[in-house]
Amino acid sequence: GGAGADDAPQPATVYVSGALASVAIANGRDDLCAEFHNGKNCFKKAHTMLWLCMDEHSLWNFQPQGFLGKSQGIMVSTQKGAATPVGAGPWRVWQDKQIGAVKEGWTNSKALVRDVAPYPIAPLMSTDDLLTNQTIAGMLFGFMILGGLLSSLTGSTDPRIRACAFRLISATFTFLIAFLLVQAVWDLLVEQIFPAPFPRGFGLTFPIKPGIQIMASFALFSLCFLLLNFVGWKVQFRRSRLMVIKTIGAHVT
């Protein structure tokens, strides 16, 4: 019976969920790979340096690169010699110091390892997102071509053509800068500050409700509009600076 368990086939993929705090990196999908230690093939988490291997004590262990097959790891199984990580729980993590009634040492984790996804795995990108990204890529490529054509006009012998070319180049680049700046601020608010737990954020439910997004958009617009008017008033007698403020400030607003 023991030999049969040791020879049991490994699942091609395992899914980890419920790992908290410092070991949350263990959550997600791990795929079976050719790496082999202590009689078992390892599982590799994509885009990370974290592996799930059988360690030298015959325990399944989540290990960083450089410690594969050894005893070091961030989360370890309790079942010794388990044929697969799916049946190796419950899992334990190392506690560096006493927190409340939990003393320093190995403590049980709520992590689960399954051979089926615990929730539906959404596609990496929807059709709408793909079309949006393709449109943005096409526009950016078009701006590059436009910038090259406008640059050729800066060498014109006609001063009016040169002036128009420089203005168009300035407006084009300020538009791109404003767009990227606004998108970065919006993503920071909606994807980080609003849903992040206190004190890093407001702890709101993600995705953020449309009403909150509308109020946030209005607040940002009002702030940008006030700053545009104030800074424009401060530099009203400096023509070059006023042009910069009017151009990029209008695009941001």
C-alpha cells in the first residue's frame, strides 16, 4: 500500500489558496515541471522564484530558488511522505515571535492545496480589453509616425511652418504626458488606495462602485480646474510658461 501511494501519479497542476500574510505569495497556480528532488518532481509557480518540492524530510515544502530539496521553506506540509501535495495538509508556517496566544514556532495555516481550481479561472484578457489595447497601440504607433512627419517640418525655411510644427509637436507630447499621468493617478486611486485596508487605504469593496468613481472623478476634475486657473494666474505675464500651463493643464483637466 505504501509503495503504491509513492508511485501515485502527480497532478499536472495544483492550486493553492488561503495562505495569508508573509506566505501569501504561495497562493495561485503551480505547474508540474522536470525539476526533481528526493524522489518527486517539483511544481513551479509561474513568474516567481517559488517552487513546491519534496524536501529532505519527505515533506512537501514551498521553497525559493537555491533551497530546492532542502529543509528551508516558507510553508511546509504535516503529512510525511505524501504522494502528492494535494493530500499533504494541513500546512504549517513558521512564526518568528509570539503574537497573542500563538507562540513562536510552527503554526497551522489555513492554506489549502487542490488539484482543481477553487474558483473559476477567468481568461487573462477579455475580448473588449484586447480590442481596447489594440486600439491604444495603434494610436500610439500613429503618434510616432505623426511625430516623425512633424519633425521634418521643423527644418522648413518658412518661419510660420516651423512655428506651427513646434506647436503641434508640443501639443502632441503634452497630450501623451497628460493621458499617462491621469491614468496613473486614477489606477492608484481605484486599484490601490480605495480597496487597500486601513491605514494604506479606505478598505472599500473591489470593484469600486460606480457612484464612488463618479464622485472621485468630479473631485479630481475640480482640483485640476482650480490648479489650472491658479497656476495660470501666477504665470500670466510669462508667455512661455503660460503656454505650457495652458496646454498640459487643459489636457490633464
